[in-house]
Amino acid sequence: QVQLVESGGGLVQLGGSLRLSCAVSGSIFSINGMGWYRQAPGKQRELVADITSDGSTNYADSVKGRFTISRDNAKNTMYLEMSALKPEDTAVYYCAANTIRISKYIYWGQGTQVTVSS
């Protein structure tokens, strides 16, 4: 089993920055790709960014140029650097992981709240 724990959320003003972390524990050898999702009230969960085991990244158009996803395999941690934050970035942010055998994200964290005030 794999456990994912997010941290780093909080309240920030328009234009501010935050760094989210996702600590991975358990059967970490099975982890392949990882990603950040978010869900705002009344909206569907959406992919924010993802990163493969070799470091290739992908971003939602809404966050390109503002967010940076990275992973430190030595520390078993994934990060999401967020800058130029907007009120529409307000959501619960979740980290997720898949495995070599299963490409679908099957492991999820509990989420961390990010609130951007105007």
C-alpha cells in the first residue's frame, strides 16, 4: 500500500505564492507517475499538473507559467510551486499516484485547502 499526505495549503492573497508538498510512504517502489488535482466547491475535480517517473511534466492551461510541479525521489516527495495565485485557484488540492502496472491514479491524499483572497 501507498500513503500520500499533502501539506502546505493555506490562505494567501491575490498574487501570492504557496508550495504544496506530497509525502509518499509505504510501497514507494511501486509508484510511477504522480499528479496534483484540485476541486473547487460545486465543480468537478480537475488535473492541475502531472509528472512522470523520469520528470516529464504536463500542466493544465489555466496554470501554465504560474505553477511548477516537481518530485524529489530521494525524499519521496512531490511538490507544487504556485505563484501569481488567483481567487479561481481556490480549491482543495489533492496529490495522486499511479503504478507501473496501473496507469490510472489509484492512490490519493486527503487534500489540502488553498484559499486565495482578493
